[in-house]
Amino acid sequence: MRHLEGTPRSQTLLLPPSVEDYVPEDHPVRVIDAFVDSLNLSEMGFRKAQTAHTGRRPYHPGDLLKLYIYAYLNQTSSTRR
């Protein structure tokens, strides 16, 4: 797809070897990740799930939904807190 993508989780970094090492296997964020990945965002009405071929690529709506759900569950309404 034509969305902005970050570094793959399996790519090695300086410390620790991969991004997967930061998050424990039993952390709730993995449930959020699996849940949102199982959704069909186009059918749910996310208009930007299918991108146009012009202009700057948007962030993937699934990534933004994951961030929103994580912030909601942790009662974070702003990054200023």
C-alpha cells in the first residue's frame, strides 16, 4: 500500500537487537496490535485505507487506530501529561 511505514519490527537496531525486544510477550499492546490487524478498515468506513497515487502518503489508519486505543486504555488524552 502507499502508506508511510516505519522500520520493520524484525530489523536489527543498535540496542536492543529489534523493536520486538522492547515489548514483553504478555503486554496488552500486543492484543491491540492483533485486534486492529484483524479488522478490515475499508469496510469500517476508514476512507484513507485505500490511498490515491498523488500527494504525500498518509499514515496508515490502522496504526493511528492502535495509537488511539492504546491512549484510551491508558487514560492519556494528551501527550502533555
